[in-house]
Amino acid sequence: MNLQEKLSQSFKDLGSRLNGSESKSLRELRSRSFDYFKGQGFPTNQDEEWKYTSLNKIVKRDFDFSSQVSSEILAEDIEPFLCEGLDSYKLIFINGVFNKSLSILGSNEKFFVGSLKQGMKEMPDIINTHYGKLADTKQSLVALNTAMANEGAFVYVNKGVKLDKLVQILFVNTNHEESRMMQTRNLFVLEDFAEVQIFERHQALNQGHVFSNSVTESSVGNQAHFKHFKLQNDFDSSSMVDSTFVKQGANSSALVDTFAFSGELVRNNLHFEFTGMHAEAHMDAITLLKGKSLVDHHTFVDHAVPHCQSNQLYKGVYDEKSKGVFNGKVMVRKDAQKTNAFQQNNNLLLSDFSSIDTKPQLEIFADDVACSHGCTIGQLDEEALFYMQTRGIPLKEAKAFLMFAFAGDTLKNITIPELKTQLINLVARELKVDLELNEV
Amino acid sequence: MLKIKDLSVEIEGNKILKGLNLEMNKGEVHAIMGPNGAGKSTLSAVIAGREEYEVTGGTIEFEEKDIMDMAPEERAHLGIFLSFQYPVEIPGVSVTNFIKTAINESRKATDLDPMPAKDLLKKMRDKQELLEMDKTFMSRSINEGFSGGEKKRNEIFQMAMLDPKLAILDETDSGLDIDALRIVANGVNKLKNDNNAVMIITHYQRLLDHIVPDFVHVLFDGKIVKTGDKNLALRLEDQGYDWIKQEQKV
């Protein structure tokens, strides 16, 4: 069987497994989406949005869709991948399957932190109102996910509630030999004046060819505040396409901060739209790659209403034969006067074989707006390295110091100290910074 | 302490130093003066270990050790310090972090444990005071947005923190107003003792009013062509370099 046939079979199997337990509208959404995907197939380089990034090699693999042998994962196996020293909610998924015993859930009339499946049972109205409403099923991989996904995280925060703890979501993959495809799906709903912070991590434990096709929908109400940190720290044998859709109401703020440290192929599609004025969107990312890894960031910010602000800060450090892509599109529609849209993409190429393709796209149809984009590609500053060396800092440490400093300002929006420490340490480790970086 | 013999240096095929000789002992202050393009900054960069320069001949010894094949950081660990004419801005690295790393790397190289945070803090406070620096300095990124005077003071602050045996001050006076000049000079004088040495590279006499040199050397066309005491600097200030050029022609 080829992949398309396998997927068709797998879709049928899913249908019989669910056996009509889902709502009619969801069943229809699934089948509509699957038909669309079948018609479109996987994206190819012919598609403008996929010009620099080819899924070809990945989709040719012999994926195994047989049901997974449940893997014995203990709390201590996953502990290193969670933020330490912090009281938090935890949603743990092993090979795409929700693991209740390793998770720390929470729910009352103010909020719900659990799995999507649970959510569908316990809060069907909320799910019906929000599920599948933001994700663009005219993108074939989003359509595929919408058809096939039935596991993922669901976080709901009611009006005026500030969630007391960080929500940590960990997707662990334990496969080693067979190639696996994962369809994970998250839904985050913040009602007006709600607040939540989420840390989502994808982590392989073994060198298996895992391809995660993940979709996240985040609905951020009026005056709500949302922060979503994503860590993609897999083996370089893992691949991932993450499509995240954020909708923001008036006076809200939302941050998506992406840390991409490895992967055979990682594609992040980040889509922001505003439904009310004076909303503020932040997109930060730090990409640190080596080997033959490829990370492709595609962002699209749709300014359709006036007085909104978007800030994008994408930084990358590429070593060996790694490759980066940044494609940042900002649309300012006719009525979106007083829009502030900023975009910055700074890159360091550490080897003659690493590369970055960067493409800012501004489409502006309003006349009273402030939009800017900037892009730099460079090497480490020789003068600064010599300066540090003359102070006794060895070249290797000096380089690490400079890279760390370069990456540093993408960490500024992290306000939870434990999370910040965790992410700083990870960045430092990736950069092999063997320095005591905390202030004395 | 420092012995430079017959040093010849090129950059991209241009001969800059052409057989330079210089000897410095502990407790001495030497001023190197000379017209633009004479090779003053090249000399300081080569002593500090800058790689772009090609040494085509001669030797540099520091405390009886040949340092020619040493990396800049190894030279720093021996106690050589270069204050830059144009200190480099390093966004994202705070002065505190930087100096702490520098000190502890030097200590590591000499098998010492890291300096306890308390001692480090105290030393930083003392040296900050010596150089009349604002407290906020410490948390700012190195040299980023610093004024010319602040950058130079920061150089001398680092020197004070690192206690070098040989400090090379490359045009430390350029871009300083009178007050900053006084503060910087005062800082250097306080740090000066019988066990260290200072090389002052300058165009002008004015820094030498504050830091009195034991020797003044004139660097011209890649060589030291004249050596005298502080009066030589005064004569250069008064008469310029034309008379040196005349002498060289003869």
C-alpha cells in the first residue's frame, strides 16, 4: 500500500473505532477534511508555500499505522523534559496517546485542563463552539490532521479567570525502528479577561522516524492574556509540521515563543488574526541547528481590524549543514488603520555549508500604518571575539557567549522564573555555553 | 618583563613594523608616540595576539616566555592586557557577567578556583568607585550605548579587575573630555605599582601630564627611532614630528 492508501485505511479504522461516538458535526468535519486531503495530497515544492521545504523524503517512508504497543514510561523517564521545581498542570502524551496516570489534571467551573477526548465528553458545547473553527482546512496537512486527530490537549479558562499554574504539555515518542505518523491536536480557549501560560514540548526518546502533524487552535478572548511556549527539541530523525492558529479579541495579548533545536524537518506554520482592536501579538523564536536539520518558520499575521500590533522576532544560529527558512507574511487590510507590524529575522551562519532562506512579505492596503521588517545574515563578530580573548575568555567560550547574547532577547517575554531558567539552560546547552550566566 | 626583538609585521602584504626593538621592566611606564600610520596600534595588537597580522620576523618574550604562538587568551592569562582604542560593543552580555567570566577563566588557567561571589562583588564595587562609575554600569551590556568616555572608563575598570602585569593602553585618551581623562589617569596611577608595567600609546602629550612616563619612544615608519624621558613627549607636543622625519632622512 502506498501512503495515501494506508491513510485511507487508517481513516476507516478510526471511524469504526469511534463508532459514532462523536458528534455529527465533528464526524462531518472529519470526512469533509479527509476528502479534501485526498484530493490535494501532501504539499510539494510546486506549492509556493512549500518552495524551500520538501516533504518528499518523509512521505516516501513506509509508515506503520498498526496500533501502538503501549510503552512503559515512568515518571522519571519524562521528568528531565518537564520544567523543574514548578507546581504545574501536566498533560502527558506517549506516542500520541494521552497518559492519565502521568498527568496532573484540573477542572472546576473556572477552568478545564485535560485531554481533548475528555473535553469532548465533558464540555461538548465549548468544543462545538471552538473546535475546527480557526484551523484552515484548505491546507492539506491541516485537513489531514482534522480528519485523523483524536488526541491532544484541551485547556479552557473561563471568563475573568487567571489560571493559577503553568500548563505543561509533553508529547513523548518512544519509537525506534518503524516510521510513525502522529496527528496531535490542541485546543486552547481563553474567555474574556482570562489568562493562561502553556509550555508545549515535543520530545523523542529514540532515533525513530516520527512525523508529527500537529494542529493547535488558540482562541483568545477580549482582554485575555495568553502565552504559549513551544519546544521542539527532538532527535534529528524526527520531523514535525506544526500549524498553529491564534485568534485574538480586543485588548488581548498573545505570545507564541518557539524554540527549535533539532529535527530532520520542522515546519512551523503560525497564523494570527485579530477580531477586536488594540490587540497585541508577539511571535518570538530561536532556532539553533546543526547536522542536516531543517527548520522552516512560516508566519502569517492578518491585520483586519485597526489599532492592533504584531511583533515578530525570529533568530537563528545555523551550523554544519543545517538549513533555515523564514517566511513572514503580514497582511494589513484596508480598514486596519493604525496597525503596528514589526518583523525581525536575524541569522548567524557558522559554517560554509549552512544556509538560510528568508522572505519577508508585507501586503499593506491601509494608509496610516507603521510596518517594518528587517533581516540580517552574518557571522560572529571577529572584533568582539578578539576583544573577549584579550580579557582571557577562550575563543570557544567567547563564541558561545556571543551566540548566547545573540539569542538572548528572544527570552525576554518569559516571565515564569523556573521556565525561564529551564529554557535559558537549554539554549546554553545547545550552544555549549559552559558559563555561569546568572548575575552575581 | 617584555622583550621585543627585531619585530617585523605585515598585514595583507603591507610591511607595518620593520624590525622593532623594545624592552620594558617591572615598575616602568613607557609611552609610545608617533605620527599616524607609524604602526602604534599594530604593535599593541600583535603583543595582544591578533591573528590578522603576519609576523615575518623577530620575537616577543614576556617574562622570559616566547609568546608568539600563544592565543590572545593565553597571553591574557599570563597577565597581558590591552585597552582598546575602540572598545567593542557586545549587546546582551552584561559588564558583570563578562568580567566575572574573564576573571574566572584566568583563574582557571592558573589552577585557581573561581573567585567567591562576595569577593568579586566587593572588588567590583571598589573599582567602580575608583573610576567614578555609576552602579547601573554593571548591568548594562558591554559598551552598548556607552559614550566614548564611558567606554574608556570601562576598559580601565576591566584592567583594574584583572590586575594585569602589563597593561597596554591604546589611545585611551582619544575621545575623552578633561574630567574623564583625569578619572582614567587617576585609575591607572592607582593601579600602577612596582610589579606591573604600563605601555601608553598616544598621539598627544595630555595623558602624559597625568601619567608620567619613565620612557618615551618615538615609533616612526615601523621602528622605534628615538627614546627619551618625559621631555621628549613635551618636545613632540611642541614641535610635532617633522624634526623626527628630518632626522630619519639624514
